[in-house]
Amino acid sequence: MRYSEMFLPTVRETPSDAEIASHKLMIRAGMIRKLATGVYSVLPLGYRVVKKVEAIIREEMDRAGAQEVYLPAVQPAELWQESGRWKMYGKELLRFKDRHNREYCIGPTHEEVITDLVRNEIKTYRQLPRNLYQIQTKFRDEIRPRFGVMRCREFDMKDAYSFDIDSEGADISYQKMYDAYSRIFSRMGLKFRAVEADTGNIGGSFSHEFMVIADTGEDALIFCTKCNYAANLEKAEVAKPEKKAVNPSAFLALETVHTPNVRTIEEVSKFLKVKPGEIVKTLIFQADSKPVAVLIRGDEEVNEAKLRSFLGCDILELATDDVVLAVTGSPKGFAGAIGVKADIYADDSLMNMVNVVMGGNKEDYHVRNVNNGRDFQVKAFADLRVILKTDPCPRCGSRLRFAKGIEVGHVFKLGDKYSKAMRATYLDKNGKEQYMVMGCYGIGVGRTVAAIIEQNNDDKGIVWPMSVSPFQVVVVPVNVNEKTLAEAAENLYGALRKKGIEVLLDERDERAGVKFNDADLIGIPLRITLGPKKLAEGEAEVLVRKTGKTKSLKLEKIPATISGMVKRGLRKHP
RNA sequence: CGGGGCGUAGCGCAGCCUGGUAGCGCGCCUGCUUUGGGAGCAGGAUGUCGGAGGUUCAAAUCCUCUCGCCCCGACCA
């Protein structure tokens, strides 16, 4: 490609509305432009990278035995009503009506459509297992899109769906995808971790997220310094404390204390001169509209994802003020467990606590020396809290490390959630109808591109790994008005292309500095500079973007040498 | 959805408080010079000041509404 003919609008100044490196650089390098909040146009340079990323994904998906399909973006409401997600998915689902007033949505994901397709066509165990995937546009009406293509509303996703006859088969399909994902992200030169994750909106029994480690990531991860336990913070298990025998003789007499306008844990702690860890918070939630009381230590936090899966509910919300009043008899800030009109669940950390401080279920009152079993009855103890840095690894007890990550991929074992709701069945060997066991597997294409940039940039711009670089080499004649330089550059351009190398020829009539800076910004891994002095000796200079190292080579040797360097670069992340 | 902020030339911004000729840098166009890390000189083009309404002799500036965009939060009593 010739630079002078390319639609490649680089910008010198940092865009004012970009926060993180990848967003700034994608704008500056002329890869993307914003059309509306969370909606981006992809320009030629950006699209070249997208296509490379997609090619790697396709190769590895095909290698893993998946087959590519292409499903509609527009989906009828009926399918979503069948799976129950028309109600569940909430405002993120972009809905609309056609001219006949029929309801549709733009697919944020494709479980419904694929399940519908497969249930209509697959009838017997002989046709299973199958794994179908596509790369396609999704729309999710995010509350707050941000960070460029990292969290946007319209984006391309690779989504795959596996169908098996039983759970064991589904485990094999899951493992295949897990392995394929590991290869995909390795080939892109990413440093990543697969972590145990919450299944959220998609549902299912378990899942792993593929996290690119980056400080700008939106997810918090923990991993063990010793064993291989790794999890998203919202999923991370807390080691169960040992249950000790509680001796009721240690219970002190209940004591009601007047605490005017003392509501928060901090205020209670100060007012009563007790540590936050000695106070018990009572949180009133509504689980599918049914109020529940959740007890947790004052210095800890409820993990809503854990609570939701523990209760097995779909919608979990903190109760509104009037529900709190109805359930506890007091306004927010004074809720306690005694006499509360709801089931009481408590975090494991409260199992051995005695004589705690709690809200009094009466405005401006708290209670001391409250005890489970005497003053109220916990229905069940469970791991309901957010893990802390000081917690030990739930598997081996070693120290944990925290990191930030970008979720580029997510694999789910769905079980029969969709096949049951939508009656996707097959006949087994005995002629008996069985539900298919499903898995689903996503990769955010644009987000992966952004994540690659987050991990591969310096103060001059992007530093592409060879495997996803929009061009492998850029040829820069320092002055196109010198005929010998211009000709040598043309010759080199032709010779490199003959070798199958992807070359950008910067034959613009610009000063060398401008071209160097653009080459650095757009991140081409190798640069060949043609200058008058070297050329007089029949040589040109090769620069490696990542290391900044240069070497001079005889012109006739360049195509072979560069070809070798490109191949080595590609082999580095096989 | 709640809070905060910003919309002025293609981009980055000043001007607004205290109403009175719309500016700066970069980019863009022309010419000459220059040519290995974002050139110099000379000349030139470019604005519904986000939109609508209002106040005023007069509005980028003050007021009201509205649209767009960015940031923070959106559950912890």
C-alpha cells in the first residue's frame, strides 16, 4: 500500500475526550472515529488489524472443530420471551417495533437464535456434538460506554455455541474452547489469565473469563501466589471459617442504646467506640421482589453476584426505603436482625461472632450484645462477601495477589438453561427425548484490539506484535524529491511485496521527521529507512520498532532478511 | 438514572465573570527556500460561537428550555 493513497488520518494532538492509552492511540493512529456515544467507525488501518484478529480467531475456532455461521442481528421478541430474557435482560437490550408493530431487538448475544436454529434441525444424538460460531455485530445499550471501543454499544463479537448430548460431552466442548482461546490470545502476543467468573446475564453453571492483565482494566482479579486459583473478584470464594461451638452462657444481656442520627458503620463505630468489625450490618434486599435480610460484618461488603446465585433469584436489588420501613419498622440506617420480617441470611464470617452491635429496627436506636439463636434465627450461613486482600487463597491458604484485567473472552457452561426453556431436544439411543447440553463462548474483537494496544505501546505510539500488525514493514525514503531515493524505495517496495510481505510505502512528500513519527505512531514493527548516505554505499537501515535498534543492510539482502524477521515475529506467538 | 463538567474554524484551546469589530496554536491552500526525528519565510481560505426561545439599542457572553459529548457514581444502611 502506498501511504499517499491511504485514508489514514493521523492526529498529532491527544484527543480531549480519551482517557486510556488504547483509546487515545486508536484515534491518533487513524484507526477509529466516533459516530455517537459508544458507536465507532473503523478506518482502513484499524480494519486491517481487526481482520488479522478475526483471522486468528477463525483459524483456531476451525482447528477446534467449530463451524462458522452468520446469524441475524435483528431478532424477534418471541424468542426472547421464550427464554425469559425479554424481561430479564433489562435496558441493555435495544428493542424496537417494525411497521406492523411487531417487537424485535438487536441481538446483544445469540443464544436464542442459535438454540432455535439447532432445535429445528438437530433431532438425534447422531448429529451431536456440534459447535457453531460467528463473528457478528452486537448491540448492547450500555449505561455508560467509555474508553473508546473498550466498552462501547455496537461492537463485533465472535460467539460460539456448543451442543452436546450430556454434561460430560459439554465438558469436553468447553475444554476445547478453553484451549482454543488460550491459543488465540497467545498468538496475539497478549499476557492474559483465565479466571473463574460469575455467569451474570448469560446464565449457566460455571464460566471462565479470559483477562488481559492491564491497570486500565475494568475488572478486579485475584490470583493465588502459589496454586493456580484465579478468579474475578465478584466470583472469588472466601475460605470458610471453622465453626466453633457457641456457648450461650457467654451471651450478655441485650442493651438498647440511643444513637440519634447515627447511621453509617463509621458513625456507629465512632459513637459506640467499637471497631467496624464488631458491628453487624443488616441489608435488606429484594430477591425477585421478595425481601430478604442479609447480615454482614461492618468492615466487609456483600458480594451481590454471590448472593444472587446463593438465593437462585434472577433480579436482586437493594430494597427501597419503604420496603426497608415495612420489613424492619425503621428507616434506613437502623436496620437490625431482631424481629425483621424477612428470611435472614448471614455471611460465614458471622458464624462465630457473639455479642455484636446491630441496628435496633427503631429510628435512632442500636442494640448491643445481640446473638444469633437467642435474639434472632439465621436461616443459613453462606459465603456472601467480597474477598479482601488479607484473605487467604480459598484453595490452598496461600497469599493472594490482586490485579486489574480487561475481559476479552468468556467461556460458559450453560447446561440446559436454554435448551430447557426453548425445548431443544434430541432422541437418545433408546429413543428417549433429552435436553441438549449447551456451552457458549465469546470474544470481543474490538476490545481485544484495544487490549493489545494497552499492552503494547510506548510514548511514541503503538507497538504491534507482528501477528496483528496492519503492515509488517514500512519503507521510508527520507526525501522523495531525490530521484535515486524514490527509485530505490519503489524497487524495495516491489521486492518485498514479491516475498509476500505486507508493506507500507511512505512516498509522501513530507519531511523525514513527519514520516518517522507517523510510522512510530501507527506501530509498524519494522521500518526500512532509505537515506542518501547509506544508499550511496548500496545500503539501507532497518529499525525494529519495539527495541529501537537499527542495523544497516545491503539493499539486495533486505528482502530475504526482512522476510526472515517477519517470519520470526509471527512464530514468536504460534 | 443521580452528581459534576464541556460544546467557539478540521484538531487543541482562549474569549464569557464585567454584553459592543470572534481570536491563538496546529492543520489546510499558493509560492519560494529547505529535506534523516513533527522546517522557514511570504501570502491566503475557513465559523449557523451545539440548537430554540427570551432579556437588551446590542448576546459567544445574561436567563430559560433543549440536544450532544466527557468524567464520577449508581447497592453497603
